[in-house]
Amino acid sequence: MTEKEKMIAGELYLASDPQLLKERQEAQLLFQKFNSLSELDKDKRNKIIKNLIGKLGEGFNIEPPFLCDYGYNIIIGKNCYINYGCCILDGTLVTIGNNCMFGPNVQIYTATHPLDHKARNSGKEFSKPISIGNNVWIGGNATLCPGVTLGNNVVVGAGAVVTKDFPDDVLIAGNPAKIIKTINN
């Protein structure tokens, strides 16, 4: 397997692989262009972000600055709003459902590292996919850790650190995030 195939499969891979370095650089050039354009250049911004993101539904709005590793591992559904300062480390698949809203500075991290210091110091890392259901609202400065799945209609409180999966129709908050209440939709 190539290092890219290992990365996407969630196996240990070398992030310094030349192909991966090149692909991260290509993504950086795109999001730097995106981030440099004003609201008046929305059509240009949208064209750039469509080239960066793997799959992007209609009715999206992504505010700059936006950062990611590769972009091609990100799937965003219809009618999604991503506020300023979002960072998505997409070493593997990040799926965002329809009608989702992100507050400012939401962080989504698929990348993680071995716990054993010798393995970690080797430069190898791995990724775990993240899945966000439909109608999810993620408050500002929330962090989603590797491997997390959020059900439909979840509300994530501002500043929450999400370290585990949560079912549909719940409000979660805290560090680590826990269920605060069930939402009766």
C-alpha cells in the first residue's frame, strides 16, 4: 500500500511521504487563495472551495479563514454553514450531513498519533474517520476528536471537547463532552 492508501485506511502512515507533502501543499495553496478573498469575491471563493473539498452540497457557506490537510477527504452535505476559523484535519474521511451549522473556530481532527513514544517519534501517525449527522449545530471553539460519530439533530455546546460517539437528538457539552439533555424534536 502507498502511504496515502494507509492514511485513508486508518493504518499507520508516514506523513512526510513526498506524495502527501505535495497534496497538503496543493490544498494550502487553494485555501490560502480562498482565505485572501473578500465577501465581494464570493463567486471566486466558492469556485476555489469546490476545487478543494471532495464533495460539497448545494447551499453551502464557508467563511474564511478555513484550513484543512487535503480537502479531498471532506464531504459536506446541502445547506451547511461553516463560520470563521474552521480547521479540518482530514487524513481520512470527514462526513458532514445536511443542514449543519458550525460556530467560529470549530476544530475537527481525524489525525492522531501512537501512544507509545518510540512509535510516535518515528514520524508515523494514523487517522480515524469522523461522521456528523444531519441538522447538527456545533458551537464555537468545539473540538471533535478522531473517530467520533455524531447522530442527527445533535447540538454541541461551545467549547466542548467531543471524544466519543453520541446518538441522535441530544445536547452535549463539556470537556469531555457528555449528554446534558435529550432534545424532543
